[in-house]
Amino acid sequence: MAFIHGPVPEVFERLVSATPAQFERDLRAAWPAATGCVGEGLQVSDGGADLFLTMKVLPVRRIGLFALPQLCVRYRFVAGDAAARGRLLARLDLGMQKGGG
């Protein structure tokens, strides 16, 4: 979910198909300077914006025999104006993009 047509709110949630370990691995690959750990939260900082991420494991989503892990990730900006939040999130989203169409 991108906030292309408006300001990035200070707090929002996203549903992701990943385990906490997978999400942390992908986040650190996209943003090596990320600090913290999954159990306590992860933090990303850039250009005056600070983003704190916490995760909550949800039940597995099943589609026939196919099982997908579900994770609710809470994004909470603790510093930065709307422009700085938008820049940080755009850079983070681009770095965490997966293949697809």
C-alpha cells in the first residue's frame, strides 16, 4: 500500500504475508541501519523521520492446501513531518518490494 495521493499518516497498519523473522530479514536487507529486534520493535531513521515498527502474528491464511503466514505490522512515526515520512516510507517500500506483476 503506497500513499501516492496523500500524506503519510503518523500511524497505520499493514497486513503482510511473512513471518516475523522473514519480515525482519527483508527489512534489514532493505535498510541495513535498522535497529532493534522483532520482539521489541524495529526502528528505521532517515532525513529527520523516525519510524518504529511492531508486529503481531495472525493466524495462517489457507487457500486450499496453500498456507500463508500473516503478520500485522504497525508503522508508527515518532519524528518527522509529512514530507519526511513520505520520503522514508517510499524508500523503504522500494527496498522491500518483491517480484510480481
